[in-house]
Amino acid sequence: MNNDDSNKILYANFNQDGSCFSVGTENGFKIYNSNPFRDNFERNLEGGIGIVEMLYKTNILALVGGGKQSKYPDNKVIIWDDNQGKVVSELRFSSSVKNIKLKKETLIVVTEHKYYLFALSTFKNTDTIDTCENPNGIIAVCNNPNTTIIAYPDKKQGHVRVKFYNENTTQTIEAHESGIAFLALNSEGTMLATASDKGTLIRIYNTKNGEALQEVRRGSEKATIYSIAFNTENSMLAVSSDRGTIHIFTLSTALKKLKDGQK
């Protein structure tokens, strides 16, 4: 494998509070500090890593193999302890893993047709959800460490389910007529941003009651949405796509409606 291949980026994602971000490569993974930007460390595992999910700034990471010479099978989730520099646990699934999310006490694994939740301390399966076909592993997770809220595509096209584990309730939102392409929750889990596979409109909803709070237009031509993110104050929304642009929208309308609805 030449040097260019070994440095090829297979995956990039921020940790839960945005203080660091992780990068999976054809040789292993790298961790960077966000602000100020600097290299933290890298690990050469002599094989590709397709997903690297950090648990805040701790020594625990969840890995999935990927790339031309995958380090691990793509149906395994590897729990890596970087203090020890080794694998401390692994979970095997019947199909390839499409996404992973870590919370303070929970590991969430997404395959093409199911979502699995595990207690991080024991790796006991606490919930399994059957979903529609989900080859891109679409899921949104609230980053508040004290609550577990997830949003995922419903089996009915264009619909989204929001599950509140602390309250044991579920809200269904009729977001789009076409299929769901991307979902994002704000840090409190009170607002959900959705994009369809058309990629022209982004819609923001109240997660508690499904009320439409605001709609913004990314463009008139079809686009593949790569990411959606709220800022920490919930006053702005960033959207990137394959059109080579990043759009920033203000959320004053959504915030006002959300506040009025909570009175």
C-alpha cells in the first residue's frame, strides 16, 4: 500500500461535545483537538478503520473496519482502550455495521435494518428496533449526557420516529414525502432537522409534539446532503452537500415557535 493510500480518509466525526474529532484511515485512526487545532495522537493498526467513535475525551473508542484492507470485519464493533492500546471487547452482528454512536452509558449500533442499544458498562442489549432499509446508517442522537433521545427513519417513507428513553415515549413526525437522507438533533433534543433525498428543503420540528417550526431552502436542484448541525445556542443551522457548498441558516422563527409552545 503506498503512502497516499495509507493516509486516505475513510471517516471523520466530532466527539459528543465537539472538543475533538476522529479520523479513520487505511492504516488506523487519528485524533485531533478542535480548539486550538492540534494533533492529539494516531494509531497505526496496519489495516483500515471505517468508523471511529469517541466517548467524549476518554480513552475508550468504538471502531469498525473499512477500506481496501480492513483491520476488522465490517460486522464487528471493536471497543478499543487507548490507555492499554488494545481491544477490550467486541460485538458481532449478522450484517455490516453502518454507524455507531456513543453516549455516557450507552452504545448505539446501526445496521441496514436494525438499531441496537447496549449498556456500555456490561454490553447488555437493552433495546432492538426494526427499521426500514437504511444503507447509510441514518440516525441522530441527542448529545446531552443525562438523557437518551434518538431519531431515525420510520418504516413509512419520509416519516421519522423520535424515541425518548428516559420518558419511554415515541413521537412520529411526517417530515417529507420522499425518503429521509439526513437527521440532526440539537444538543437538548428539543429540535430535529430533517432532509429528504431531494436535498432541497431542510425542515425543523419540535421533537415533543411534532410541530413544524421552520423550513429553509438549500437550493432548487437536487443534492445529496452530507451533514446538518445546530450550533450550541440553537440559533443557526449548517448544511453541507455534494454541491460543494455550506449553507448557514438562522433559526429565529424556530426558536420563537419552540419557546411559545413551551409556555
